[in-house]
Amino acid sequence: MKKILLVLLTIVICNPSFANDWFPQQQPEPETAKPKTQDVIPKTVPPGQNQGLAVFLKAPCGPWKELQATIMKYKEELLFHGTGLTFGAQGQVYNGAMMFFTNQEKGSWTVLQVFGDGMACMIMNGSKFEPYVGDQPYGEQR
């Protein structure tokens, strides 16, 4: 009995023809059947259903003291600050202080949003900071 089961099991395992119909190969579509980029019409939002543009960010957050340590590491100093709002993905409104730190000698900078409960989020940071002295980007000149 064991020999019969062993022979049947060997036939089933070693016979590759069982899998041929289970996952049939599909031929790729010819290149001519694919629409060209310029032929694709973008979908539009129906009238009365305007959608605002949004950018969803993942900002590192933590206690103010932790983010303060990062700023101190790069020897950045507070250049200006203000109060303002940021908006969550589900429309939540977060009120906080915006603080812009920079190391003007090295050009590094960091923007934080600091909340009343002691938490802070790094909204953006970077390099090559320099004061702007050109025309305003909205077209008016000084």
C-alpha cells in the first residue's frame, strides 16, 4: 500500500502537465492596441463638485525639546516666527506657531510648527538659505 501511494505521489509531483491549464499564459497586446499618451483624455470633475488641491506630507514630530536638539546640532537660530494653521488629510485644522531657524553662515534652515501642548513637527528643512533681494514672484516690483 505504501508503495502504491509513493508511486502515485511521484507521478503527480513529477508530471508538469497538470499545471499547464491552471495558469494559462496570456499573450501581450500588440503595441498598436495601446492608446498613446496624447490620445488619453483626462477625467474631469463634474460641475459643482470642485476639489481643492492638497499635498499630504509626513512630518517628523516629537516633543519640542527633541526637535530643539536637532536645531542646536546645526547651530541654527530663530530668524522669524508667526502663528498659523496646518490642515490634516481629513480636514482637521491644527493651530500652532511657525518658527523658521537658519544658520546663515552655513546656509542650513528648518521650519517647525510648534503646538501649545509642547509637541512640534518639522515641516521642512534644507540648505542653501540666502536672503531674497529680487523682484517679487507675483509680478510686482519694489
